[in-house]
Amino acid sequence: MSTTDKSPRSSGSAVAGAQRLLDRPLASYQLVLGTTALLLGLGLIMVLSASSVLSLQVYGNSFAIVQRQLVLAVVGLAGAYAVTRIPMTLLRRLILPGLLVSIALTLATFIPGVGVEVNGNTNWIPVAAGFRLQPSEFLKLTLVLWIADHYARRQKHLDNPRLVLLPMTLVAGFCAALVVAQNDLGTALVLFAVIVGMLWVVGLPGRFLGAIVAFVGVLLVFFVATAPHRVARMLSFLNPMADPDKDGYQAVHAMMGFARGGFGGVGLGGSRQKWGSLPEAHTDFILAVVGEELGLLGSLVVLVLFVLLAVAGVRIATRSRDPFARYAAAGVTIWITAQAAINIAMVLGLLPVIGIPLPLLSYGGSSVLVTLVGCGVLLRCATTEPGAARALAAGKARRARSSAARRR
């Protein structure tokens, strides 16, 4: 009887405790900070594990690839910190120049001798010391911020569908068209998700939103149908075992990795797929290596972390009183969540193979750098929630007093 009596009280107490934690002014801030740190740390570990064999074969050093990832991660962390420190007004003034530079760099990839082709996509620019820049990654962030700033300035006119749609859809559509022209349908799909998601966030009427979704769907079908390699990927998605040694190769070997990992995994570093069986094991298909080495348990941890990051982003977007912060938080959340969902669905065989990295986990210097800066934007937006800035200032004051007391 006593056990029966205590159980409901314990459950209610746990729920009440969780609610108290979420009601704290810095709950969203701490959620973004914690999930980002955990995803980045796990990502660096898994990039090291998944790339060690390839890195040794190509560079003669098992750590060469993860070292590059670490360098760009440090740059991204510095960028994220800078974003959290600058005033919101200055951040908004930098958005348009940033978007124009991102568009110019994306256009530069079409110049012969400047753009570098990798796996059929010409969307890289060489920088220095073997590093390459992918302008379309920067285009994601700057476009999201431009849309947020644009709608924040038109806050009083968002009941007019024409002002909601124009010029946003023209600018965003042009950016997406540039990415499609680079033969990068995966990144374009993320941009389409951002466009549709932001139109929903600002309250575009359902009939207009439905027409936009239908138009995007027709575009995607057209792009797939007019490219033989995409048609082959679609057919292999429907039946990967029909051609397991060619078009279905990646999907089949990703499934093999998950199957071998089981619930608990074979142990960190124990993957067989990373020995050349699974192409892009450290980039687009890194989740398959997570599933093999850390098992279902490790894969679920990754999913939970992305869900928590999305929940934090939604909390910021719904709780902030600043229009720009609301739209920026919503845009960054849509971007990262959509990209993660597309990659995870692809690796699990729920979508055709699309070249797109898993945010913060996959190898890709431009991707991890820009995603970290995007998380920095989320942190900056979280400080506009009621009481958050005051709580942060109080925490800094306490740490300063504690440090002064220790020096005495």
C-alpha cells in the first residue's frame, strides 16, 4: 500500500521539479549551451573514429581529418562567442552585408578555376593550407537572419499576404536557385524548408502556404526527374537490394552498420564500415558509424539531443518579446532541425541518399563553423527572454565576487 501511495507523489514531484527547471529565466539558454556542447563533443569523437582509417591512408596520419575539424570548430566557437557578446542592433546591421558576401562567394564557385568540384558538386572554394570554404553553408545562416530581420521590420504589416511573400520569396528563391545550380539539392532542400517554415511562423494564410508547398514539391520532382543520377538514387531508395553493389551500396552498408551495432554497439573504434565499406562514413553517413559503434542507445542519445535543441529553439521563439529574436530563433531552429531530420531519415533509409551533413556531428569545416555560429545566435536570442539578461548579469557578478574572494 505504501508503495502505491508513494508512486504518484514521486511522479508528480519529478514533473513539478522539471517544470521548475524550465521556468527558470536561463532554462532555454542552458539547454542550447548544453546540447550544443554535447553534440559537438560527440561529433569530434565520432569524426576521429570514423575517419581514422581513411586519414591514415590518404595523409599518413590517423588524426589529420579530425584536426581540421577541430580547427574549424574552434573558429566556430569563437564566432558563436562573438555573436553572444555584440549588441542586437549591431548584429542586425551586419546581416545584409553578410548575405551579399555569401551570395558573391556562392557565385564565385561558378567561375572556372575558382570553384572546386567534389563528388559532382562544384560548391567549394579553396582557402589555404588545404582548407576549402563552402559558401552555401554561410548562405543558410545569413539568409535565415535576413528573413528574420526583414519580417521584424514589417511586423505591423504581416497581415498582408503580399507583403509576407514579397520580396522574401524572391530573395530566398534566388539563393536556393544558386544552390540548385551547384548541383547541391540537399542544401537547397534545407533552404526550401526554411522558406516554408518561416512563412508558417509569420502566419501566412493556409491557402497561400499550401500553394507554396505544392510549388516546392513540383520543383523537387522536376529536379529529380531531369537528373539521371537522382533518378537512380530514387529507384535505389525504393529497392536498395536491387543493385546493392552500385546505386544501393551506401544504403545497404548503412543498414549493415546499424544491424551489427544492435542495442549497445560494438564499442568505440570498432566499426567495420569505416574501413572503406561505407563511403562518406565520416561525413554524411556518420550516424551509421554511431549506430554500429554505440548501438541503438547511442543513436537515441543523438536523436534526444537534437530534439532538446529544437525544444529550446521553440521556447526562445515563443517566449522572447523581441520580434527579431523570435524570428531569428525560429529560423535557426527550422534550419538545424530540418537538416538533421533529412540526414537522419536518409541514413535510416527513409529518404533517398542526399549529400547533406548531420549538424555538429559530421565532418565538414564550413558546416560545423556555421552551425556553431547559428547556435550562438540562439544563445543571443535566449537572452531576450523575460529575466534572462538579468539572471546572466547576476551570475557574472557572483562569479566575479567569488574570484575576488579566492584571490584574497
